[in-house]
Amino acid sequence: METNKLLNLVKKHGSPLFIIDHDIIRENYQRFKKALPGVQAYYAVKANSELEIIKTLFDEGSSFDVASYNEFMDVYNLIDRWREKKKEFFIWDKIVFSNTIKDRETLRRINKYEPLVTYDNMDELIKIKENCKKAGLILRLKVPDTGSQVEMASKFGAEPGDALSLIKKSFDFGLKVEGLSFHVGSQCTNFENYVSALDITSEIFNEARKRGYELDIIDVGGGFPVPYDFNGPRFEKLADILNKEFKRHFSEDTEIIAEPGRFFVATSSILVSEIIGKARRDRKIFYHINDGVYHTFSGVVYDHWIPNFYSFKRGKKEICAVVGQTCDSFDKISLAEHLPKNLGIGDYLYTKNIGAYSTASSTKFNGFEGAKILHVNN
Ligand SMILES: Cc1ncc(COP(=O)(O)O)c(C=O)c1O
């Protein structure tokens, strides 16, 4: 979006202003489908759970990966009025509960929908058997996540060596394992992770089939990288690798699905913040803005994200710090920005590519509400 448009919007709506452009979400969805035509895309709602985003992707034909009952209901509300049979089919075909650990109450509530759910350990399997007998299961495997911005392997995934016994146990319990999944870590620019994950997964998948277990889904998770900086490898290069690996490892009747989160929404949003204080501290200028790491910049903490700041003004640049509005000294967004020297209180800054894992994990710390969210082109 051009800078004069951004300024007009912020003058009209106030700051901080979080602008979500739905044309970009549609473009990202179509780009994914074009590069990976055989893959059913389940949008990982956790990346940005704004209802308008869910609706836009729903209209595009997306499926959904939900982490909780509330996220499930956010999708369900779009189909609530449909005929019962059509609704059942949608839930069965287009929703996956990808959180490997679900509380018992959630499992009891979703049982009637015969949901697709993931698991990665024996205790979860017993819990599913006792509370969600109608579920279809996906076993999540631990795979390498080397170099990914957010690592996953230390918290999720069954050891590959345990996989066949976890599959057998599920069938012994009368539960059906439908497939295998993995997540190579979020913002994965090391494509070797996907190659290794598919090596590991295909070996287990093909061995399970040989033993008579009719698995048919491979879920390649999320991790699809966004061009935060210009040096990163392109998504299309990854898609080429994936398409070749799918052909190499799996027969035609295998259903390949994915759970992209960041890829659909990160580039859709811009935040405009305002400088509300300026101070020289230890020979460096600190700009205090009306947002911060407890709010829209929460991704700096939870997503290990390095944001960028741009000014609407031009001028000779200097190194400065940009910090948040709260009383907490932890609330520092960046200690090394290059911004024009002549900025002052009331000037605006903007940050691009902030659509994923930002407002989704924003708090109301110190009594600050967080940015106003503005949807455009929806
Ligand atoms: C199980 C699962 N699937 C998908 C995603 C989305 O990942 P990404 O945003 O990297 O595409 C996540 C992110 O945490 C996840 O935990």
C-alpha cells in the first residue's frame, strides 16, 4: 500500500492501526494452490484468527487447522446453517485438530463431528479412546527443524522409532489412524528439513501399509517461508522440491495436506504506530511508540520475529532504538533501527509483513488495548 494511503487511513482511524489487506490473503492462497496443486491447504487459524480472515479463506475454498474448540467454533459458525449432511461432510473433509494435546472436555465436545485429530503419544491415545472414539487419527512425528525461526521438535512429535507401535495400538483400541503428520518449524528456510521429514514419514507410511494398516493421508504441516528479507529462498523453489518428493515417495492414492499459517497472512498486514516519546539514553535516541511487545509486536517474543520500521519522513539516518509503551523495561522492540534523525513526537512509523503471530498473541498489559484492526478489500 502506498505511503500516502497509509497516512490517510491513520489520520481517519487513529493509531496504532493494523491494516489487513484481503486481496493479499487471496493472492497468497492462490499462489500456494498454484505451486502445490495436489495439496489440500488447511489454514492454521492460530496465525491470525480474525473472523474476517477465516471468512475470506473460507470463500476461497480453504480448509482449516484449528488448535482449540474456540477456533473450531469460529469456523463452524460459517456453516452452522447448512444442512446437517453437508455440515458433517465439511467438518470431516476440511477441518483438522492439529494440537497434539487436547483436554478431555474438548475431545468430548467434538466427538460427534467425527473429527480428524492429531496425537503423538500413548497417554493422548488413551484419552482419545475414552473421550473421542469417533475421531480419525493422524500420528505426528518428530522431524528435524534445523534453522527454522520457531522450533517445534523439542515439544511435539513421536519418535519415529515408536511410530509403528503407536499405530498398532490405535487399531487395537478400535481407533483408525488415517495418516501421518509433521511440522518442520515455522518460517523454515532450510528446505532440507522437509526432505528429511518426508524421508522419515514415507518409510513409516509405506511400512504401515505393508503391515495392512490403511493409512492414506500425509500432512506436511506448516513452516512455508515468507519473504521477510530479500535474501530468503522462494516458496516456489520449496514447492518444486516438495512436488518431486511427493512423487518419489507416495503412490497416487495418497492424500497430501498442509497447514500453512504464516504464509497466508504475514504479508497481508501493515502496522502504523506513532512516536509518543523521544529520549536520549546512553548516547542513543529511544523512540517510544504507542505499541510494543505486549501488543502487536508480541511476535518479537513468541515468534522470534525481527520487525522492520519505516518512516514516512526522509532525512539523514542514525541508529536508534524503538521501544514499547508499557512501563516494563522488557518492552523493547528493536535496539538497532536506522531511522531519520529528524523524527519527533507525533510522527508515524510503519511496519510491513506483520500479519502473522502478532495481534493473535497481543495482551492488554498496562491497560493498553492494542491496535485498531482495519480490514480492506474484504
Ligand atoms: C500444528 C501446527 N500446524 C501449523 C502451524 C502453522 O505453521 P506456519 O505458520 O509456520 O505455517 C503451526 C504453528 O505453530 C502448528 O503448530
